[in-house]
Amino acid sequence: MRIIIAGSGEVGSHLAKLLSNEEQDITVVDSNAERLAWLDSNYNLMTVLGSPISFASLREAGAGNCDLFIAVTPYESNNIVACSIAKNLGAARTVARIDTYEFMNPANTAHVNHIGVDRVIYPEHLAAEEIITSMRHSWARNWFELHNGKIILAGVKLRQGAPLVGMHLKDFAYGNRHFHVSAIKRNHETIIPRGDDCMLEGDILYFTTTGEFVDELPRMCGKNVHRIRKVLIMGASKMAIRLINLAGEHFKFKIIEPDIEVCRKLPQKCSHCEIIHGDARDTDLLAEIGIDEYDAFAALTDSSEANILTCLTAKEMGIRKTIANVENIQFISQAENLNIGMVVNKKLLASSTIFQILLDTDSSTSKCLALADAEVAELDVRPGSKVAGIPVKHLKLSRQMTMAGLIRDNKGMLINGDTILVPGDHVLVFCLSGALHKVEKLFS
């Protein structure tokens, strides 16, 4: 597939890295020669030096005959213009990164499509949705739903003394037909497990199950379930404001912001919260406002280090659920091992959404799940595909992937070796980074 990425910033560079690993034909367009040179020397892709909103640059990049054009510069207006130019040149599909909800409003969809933008991605909105999902399922690290919860993939950390600690997967599978351990995150690595693998304390286990059995997972993993009502937020970032606007009627928010001018403007942007002027890194301030009375703490500033350290402080002060915005992807594994709770990264969420677009799958009924070194994909079984009509155990799947569950006739079910996929099935696939193209070939 021919893919053009306009913009070589953090999101564009991360996408270029992931998609080039998937053996896609990638071209990156940007006016920053230094960043393009770095991408060109490190990944298997082409680069074009020029403005992403230049007709000449986009023609040179081949926008007229590309399958997917992705505009992810830091500037929303440039992304809209770039997609409009690419679409008029002949690009098959266009995706623009945006910074305001207005372009996502269903009332404006026809206008957005008319100017040449097929899909929009608002990373802060995706992150806010991920945080809301995490607060509604406070015992889970990650949560992915297929078709409104008919199949669920939940990432849960295995606590000391949990019934599953020390158990081999083959023994667990023998007595628990309603669960499938699709992956294990151990230390800094995600693995696709086999029957002889043992579940250890501290592992993050990714279980696939159906909606009627998911409530059994907390007990099995030694987790307590508590409802979140009151949330304390550090930093009035775009992510924080989007979170409050989306969920202000369902949770009681209080936000701490050190910039007095930002505090003065906040009531116009989000009315569903109490505003405190101060620094959330100040433990005396946290004690003064009664941090121990809150059910969750979300550190959503643009500083990964500050967010991680403040979440650790909040844990020490009695907060059971902490959420950290970790902008630096290389910090994610360390943050998870520090036991700070949920880690959110908008770049991973944006790339996960683009992967679903890449696979040409309608993901409107599913939630994104984005991991630093793995992907969760929803794929449709098509007539004549390699996976159709053959028992899964005979497919000779790579050890980098596993088929976890499927939707058939609007009903969720798990997949085992004897399962035979049929055209029309919607399948949940867990695969390690760099293996998605192998999955795509099986289903195409």
C-alpha cells in the first residue's frame, strides 16, 4: 500500500517507523531537512523535502496515486489544506490530525468530507476516551471492546497472592474455557504465550473473554473493584479539558493548574470542574485539598517525568487509581513497572486508529487499544482469504500473533485450535509490532 505522511514531528515520525516496519510503501513530506534525514537513514522509506501544503511537493511525493494520505503536522489548518490538495490530486483516502472537536461534530461531517478530508483524528479526544474507559473499569490497565462489549480484551496486572500466580497457561485453559490469555507483558517485553508459559506476580495479562464473564477477572488477578466518582487532575492541558468536557456529568473533577492566566480562562472551556491555582507537585498542597478523599488522580501535563513522579506521590498519599500522560514512548515500559497505574500516550492511540483505517475495517463499534510494542486489530474474514474454512490449528500462525476472539451472527465467542473461521466473522487479533502485515495477508 502506498502511504504518504505529511509532517515529520513526533506523531508523523512514530507513524513512519511503525508503518515502515509493516512493509508498507511510505513517503514522508516535511520542510525540516534534519528530521527527514534522520528518518531516511533509520527506516525503510522515502522522503520529500518541501511544504506539506505545497502542490509541487505533494505531486513530487506521489499524492495523486497514493492509497492513504495522512496529514499530522502540528497545525490543524495545514493538515486540512494538505488533505484537500491530496484528495483533489487523486489520493484514495485522506486522514487529518485535528486539535478541535468542531471537525468531529457529526453536523459538520459532510462539510469536512466535501473539502477532501475522509477521516479526522483528534489525539487528545482519543486519550480522553481511553481515560474514561479506564475509570469505568478501574481494576484494568487496558480495555478493548469489540462490537459494544460482545468480545473484551482486558489488560490486568497480576497481584501478589492472586489465584493465577504460578499457574501454567495450559492448566488455566483446561479449567477456564471462558478466558483466553492472548498476551503477557513482563518487565519491558510483550510476549504471545504458549501452554508451558507460567503466569508470574507483576505480569500484565491480556485476557480475552465475553461480556458475561469479564467480572470474574478482578478476583482471579487479586484485584479489588472500586467505583470512581471524584477525580483530581494535574494540568489544564488539551487532554484534561477534553476529558472534563466528555465526562464532566459523570465524574466530579477538580483541576490544579500553576498558570494563573490559564486558570482564569478555564471556566469558559470547561464548566464541569473546580479550579485550584497551584502546583500539584507540592505535597503540602495535595494534603491541604484532601487528596486522600479522591478516587483517582490523573497527571495530564506535557511533561512525562512530572506526570510519572506525581502519580507515584499520589499513590503514596493513598490514591488507588492513578493515570499518567506519558508523551515519551520510551518511558512507557518503565512507567508501567513503577506501578503508577494507567499510562496513556496519544501518539500510540493515533497510530492504532490509523492502523484500523489501513486495514479498511469499520472500527466504529470498537475501542482502541494501543501498546508500545504490540497491536490489537479487528479484521473481517473475506471470501477466499487464507484463514477461511480451515481450523485455526492448521493455519501455522506466526508466534508473533494470536487470534483471540470473534463476532459471528452478532454473538461473541473465543477462538481455539478447532475453531473454523467463515466469511463475515469479525476477528480480534493480538500481534507484536512488525507483524501486522503478516496478519493482513492472511485475511486479504
